[in-house]
Amino acid sequence: MVQKASNAHDDSLRISGVRAGRLYRLLKQLSTGPAQRSTMLKRLRVGMRTFYRDIDLLRECGVDIETRAEGYSLTESLEDALDRLPFPDPELTFGDVLVLMKGRSSSHQKLRRQLDQLTK
């Protein structure tokens, strides 16, 4: 059974599909090791204000992001961070969706397509 993140039901953490995809890409980038802010701004194609808002939201969700001279980095596994990140459906986390989309039914395929669209 998929375990719900404690903040998955919090109305203040509902996010749009566009933002969810951007947060997912940001987490994937942070999981590869330290990265400078300027590099991430270019890769994510966002402004500094959006970048800081996204970092703040990730931290609000309980994702541990470290800031050092080498840059920003994720201090936990990508899987653990995704388990805290709310999916656009407020009842699911990205971790939930990754588990659910492993099935073979049309519903599982629909989740796979939705995640693919969000993370392009």
C-alpha cells in the first residue's frame, strides 16, 4: 500500500501541473550533486524569484536542500524527496504516482502519460 505524506492533504501545498513538473525537474537536478544557482536557472528556464519560491516550497514540504559554496544539493535520496512532493492531485505525492504507474491497466498508463507530460 502506498503511504501518504503527512502534508499531502494540506490545501496550502496544492500545486499546478506546470509547477509540479518544474519541482520534479529541480529535484532531479539537485539529486545529481551540488549545482550553482545560475546553472539551475538556465536549465530550468526560470527567473531567480521563481527559483527561490520553488526552493522554499520544497523545504516547506520537508525536502532537505543544502546550500554551500559549491551550490545547492539534495541531502537525501531523490526517492525520499519525491515522497514529500505533492502531486497536482492533492491526495497523491510524486512517490505515490511512481509506484502506481507501474501497473498495467489503462489507469496506470494514464498516470504514466500525465507524469511524462509534467516532466518534459
